[in-house]
Amino acid sequence: MTKNLRVTGALCAGALLLTATTASAAAAGPPAADPVDECSLTSATITATARIEPGLTQLFTAYGNTGEGWTGADSTYSVPLRDGTTAWIFSDTFLGPVEADGGRPLSTPFLNNSIVLQDGGNLTTITGGTAEHPESLVGPGPDTDWHWFGAGHRTRTGDLQVGVLGYARFGEGPWDWAWAGNSLATVDSTTWDVVAIDPLPSAAGIQWASWYQQIGGHVYVYGVEDLGAEKYLHVAKVLGGGLTDLKRWRYWDGQGWSREETASARVLDDVANEYSVTPYRDGYLLVTQDTSVPFSAEIHAYVACSPQGPFVHATKLYDMPEVGPSGTYGNPNIIGYNAHEHPELREDDTLLLTYNVNSVDPTELYDDVSIYRPRFVEVSLDVDPS
């Protein structure tokens, strides 16, 4: 499958340059290929200190305000590519222009997925369609009305693979839509053509796109069972890492790895639809918004000795300051969601997190372009092993 793409870009003069760094082996090096069940991390006391990260915050703000491409979106996954650039993966996306008062015209193009390519201090927007008529990179399908992007990873050949979540309408109401299935888009990272869209397991009601993590020779796939007010983390692993080979998928059933997707066990509740699970010290670190309370502003971390958990000892990392009537917008409609880490930007015990900000009143996204953009946060962890 080939898709012609539109690419627009602008160099954000004056923006602070932030390039991807490789985490130290002590902080982010993967544990043994066959993870153990005991580690010091789960007995440690962890405290967090957080601040707004200035470099990426200024870079994306300046670029979005130019109105020359991407002006706001959600999801905000990142994948470092072989040539040193970073692909920032987004779901619902606004393009320019931006008006002088900081609003958007109602005619602003709105796409369901896009990519922003970062090359040092230069950001470039990648979409489908043409410059005159931009479209989502992955458009509607035979049984879906739109697709949102999930996590991504780089293949051995250097291409970008992105989890794709399909949604379909079943009525005319604003909430008359539901998840319809999982697939995987393979994107040529040189031409930015979508060269393939392959089905992924979808029989168990689990959205397998929350996070992808290479561990040893396998890719661990993290998903969410989204029941609305209740959300549960699930874990699969793909032997050898070839995500499109469905015979290689195994599902954690609570005791071992099953070939049957329907055997997949609920590992943890109160996670968000998007989260991250990354190697950290001698174990694993889960970062997620706390969804035990509707529209919570809290971002939590859990730890585990194995990539399939159990995940224990919730630590609050950050309170999203924009959220709710007492937030920085002073607006009860403002919500935050889907926090996760970007491990390629970790430095020792300092993490780079993002989360998304939105309004339950969509008209407010046209009044103020600053609302619907990712936030970038540095979180420094103090890990006391005693």
C-alpha cells in the first residue's frame, strides 16, 4: 500500500535545541533477556521532583504558532530513527493557520493522525493528501470511520511501525462511536509512504497500541482493555519482534505465556489508554495517568521486576497544572490525559514525560490554540534502596 504524503516544515528560530540522548546503561539499559522475578527496584523508596522541560516546550510552541503545519495534537509518542531524527507520532491533529489573536479559523484542517519529524531544532509536518487537501496518514477503512495512532517502534530495516486503532460510528450522537480493531502501519522513513497496513490481534477487546518495548530479542506489546470508567493493562510479547507475524504473539495469562489472545490477563487497573513501560535500573518503570478518579490530574509511576509485572508501589510524579477550574486556564472544561515517558530522552534518573491537554468543549480549541498541545515535563527520581 502506497500513500503520497504532504510535508511542510519550518525552522523555529530562537527555539532551544534539544536532541535525543542515549540513557546511561545504569538508568535505561535493558535487563537480562530472560527477566528475573526479583530486583532491588521494588523494595526501594522513590520520590519525584518535576519541572516543565523548556527545550521541547519552546520548540513545539514556536513551531505551532507559525501556523505552517502542525499547530496542535494529542497522543505524542516518539521514536528515534536511524539517521538521528525523531518521529513524533500524533493522533487528532490541527494544521494551520493560526490567527493573530491565538485562535484557529473554523476552516482549519483537522486530521486523525500525523507525524512531526524533528531534526535538531527543525520540525516538519508529515500528513497524507496534498498541500491543498491534506489528509490523515492512515484514513478510513472498509469497517472504520477513522484511525488514531498509538505507540511506534523502529524496525530492523529502519522503517517506522505505528500501532493503529480503528474506530467506527454506530449512531448520530457525539459519543456514538467505538473501537473496532487493531492494525499496524509500516512507514518508509525515507519517503514517508505508508507501505503496508497489517491486521493485529483484536479478538479480546484489547487495544494493543499503548506501548511497544524491545527487550532482548522480543518486542513486548502493552495494551488497554477500555471499559469506559474502568481500564486494565494487558501484556503480550512477540517472539523475534516481527509484529505482523501473528503466530509469534504470546499473551500473559497471569501465570505464563499463552498462544490465545482471549487468555490475556488483567495485570493492573486504573491505567490510561496510553502509558509507557520501560527498563529502569534492575527492573521496569510504568508511567501512566491515574484514572481511578475521572479526569484526574495525577501522573503515577509503578515498578516491577519483570516486564509483565506485577506492578507495585504507586509514586506520584506530577500534577498536571492545567486541569479543572483551579487549573492554569481557570476552566472546568480543561482535561489532561495519556501521560508516558520518552526513554530515548532519559538522562540517568531524570525522565522526559509528555501528556496531552484538551477541552470537553471543542469550540474552545478554536478560540485558543495553546490548549490542544502536548506538555513536556522533566521528572527527576530519587531512588532510596533501603
